[in-house]
Amino acid sequence: MMKVHKVMGKFRMGKKKGEWQRFSKEVISEDEEDAIEKVYSLLGSKHRVKRTNIRIYDTEEVDEDEIEDDIIKEKIEVEE
């Protein structure tokens, strides 16, 4: 069964010594490891950030009533 995980961390903006930008991203995944992999993929494709410039501090499973992302809420409701 797919679950919603919240992944929190920061990534470096810019080519060389850019500023660190904090992020908190909710993703649908089977486990924490899959959630982390999806966040690496999303940040890399959207912001052109390499994995070495992404620091993940925490992951947690999110209950359905605590989901903040509207798109994730809709996808969870459709699956049920």
C-alpha cells in the first residue's frame, strides 16, 4: 500500500557556492527509502541540483488528515 511521506532538508542553489535553500516535500511512496529517491529525482529535474548538493535531514510518514499538498490529497482520495 502506498503511503505519504514528508521529506525535509536543504539543497544548494547555484553552480558553485550558492545559498542553501530549505525544503519540505510530500511524496507518495511505499517506504522512506523510496520517498528519498523520489525527492532526489524531483529536485534534480526541477532545479537541476545534483544529489551531492541535497541534504536530507528527516523523513516521516504523514497521516491522511495531516497532508498539506492538495495534489497529494486528491491522488490519495482517488486511490481509495
